[in-house]
Amino acid sequence: MSKINLRSETDCLNCGNEVTERYCSHCGQENREPYESFWSLLVHFIEDITHFDGAFFRTCKTLFFSPGALTQAYLAGKRSRFLHPIRFYLFTSAFFFLTLFYVFQPLQFKLNKDLKSIEVASFQVKVDKRDAYLNSSEIQSYKKTQLAKPESERDSPLFQNIIVHFFELQKKYPESKQFYEALYDGVTHKMSQVLFLTIPILALILQLVFIRRKHFYFMHHGIFVLHVATSWFIALFIRNVLDIVQLSLSWEFVDVIKSFLMLAWIYFYYQSFKNFYQLKAVKSVGLFLTSFIAQLILVLIVFVSLVLFSFFSL
């Protein structure tokens, strides 16, 4: 512990209220001297990191070893020992995406240069039932053909816009690899914000599933979804580590471990669901499957929408 020089004055430097003890009773700031040496700053930083790490690992332990208990503890008011759900989620998701962009992807490229994570030999777009394919010189012909057809037989407006925009992008991205890498980067860099905005909708699905349980409020479902989403990022992080191990050592059986990890997470989600909502085994399976499938469909819709948005943003 670092040596702390407390002030003799009793006015709080932060809020101006009177300080009767070591900490201000109004804002919680410690009544210490404002000047700190470099050593004091360094020790204070280490103490904060150590405290955060302790709370983080304690929260993770409760999350995974007592499914559903972390959400129950937070809602019961037992919060000082654990990280706040939003802070826990934001820290975990930010750590996941930072390691994905700056650690795992560069390592995968370095370990296997021949492995192209986003590669398609050719991007051909089917335009009619005769399996004819467009190329960049035929876009005007495609437009004229669409106008000549009866409105009921034309491609949908969305599909037509995709076709036109794709051929416009061919000038910007002459190689298919460049196009797919740009699209992948656009999707992944927006993913964290989009997923965070999706959480209230996922909670709304649970609100509708348990609409007859009046003692469960929207906030209860929201905290539960935050904890589940955080566990998903941790599972994905472990999967990325396994990917690097597999590339480094060429162990084929790692695929089995990765599949088991995903199944284990689904089982963890089910146990958390059953324990938090205090359901019996038979009833819990039906409600869980209903909620899980509805949430999965929502995530797929959001993902497809994100891909389309990223595509038209290129």
C-alpha cells in the first residue's frame, strides 16, 4: 500500500461539502492531498488494477460456476463484490474485439498465409432461372431486361440495388479479395455497437415469454441478457485461442474441443435460464427453446441487416 497524506482541511476538494472522516459522505472522494509523486501515482494505479482484476475474476467465477446466481445477487442488492453488469459487458466485449483485431487476426495471417479467411474465387450473381450470370459489361443490359419484364416478374428492388451497387464496387475493388476484406472489416467494426443496441430487444423477448410473471420487470431480463452476452464473448475469446493453438500445432482434434465449447455454452445458458427464472426441468426446456430460437432469429436478422448496411456503405 502507498503512503497516503490526508488533508487537515475538512472541505471536500471535489464537491465542497464538509468531510468528517477519511472519505466524503456526499461524493465518496478521499480527502487526500492533491499533489502525488510519480511513485504514488504508479502504486495507486497498480492498486486499482489489482482491485479490478479481483472483482473481474470473482464475477467470472460466479457467472460460470453458479449459473444464474450472478444476476440474482445483483438484483438482490449484493453488488459491491461484483462488477456492474454494463461495465462487465463493455469491458469483456471491448477486450474481445481488441484482441480479435490486433492479436488473433494478425496471428492467423502470420501462422497460415495461405489461409484466406475471406476469399471467394469469383463473385457471380444469378439473375434468372436460366443460370445466366452478370459481369460488369452487362449491367446496362440487366437494367433494360428488368424494365422490359412485367412488374410481377422483376427482381425485388433490394436485389436490383444490390446488383447495381456490386458492379459499382468492382471499380473500387478490382479484386474480390479486396472487396470481401473491406466488407468483413465494416461488419466486424460495427458489430460491438450493434450487439449492444440489440440487448434491449433480446430482453424484450424474455419479457414477452414471461409476461404472466408480474414480479419480473424489464430490468430483470436486461441484466440477465447482459450476463449471458458477456459469457458469450468469453466463450468466443476461448475459441479464438483454440484457433491459434490449432494453427500453431496442427492438431485436428481441436475442432472437437471447439464444438464441445459451443455446446457447453448453450448448456450453460440453459442452466442460467432455468435457475434465474426458477423453473422446473420439463417446463424450462420448452420456455428456453422458445426464447433461444426467437433470440437466434433476431440476431440473424440483425446480422443480415448489418451486412447489407456495411455493403451499401462501401
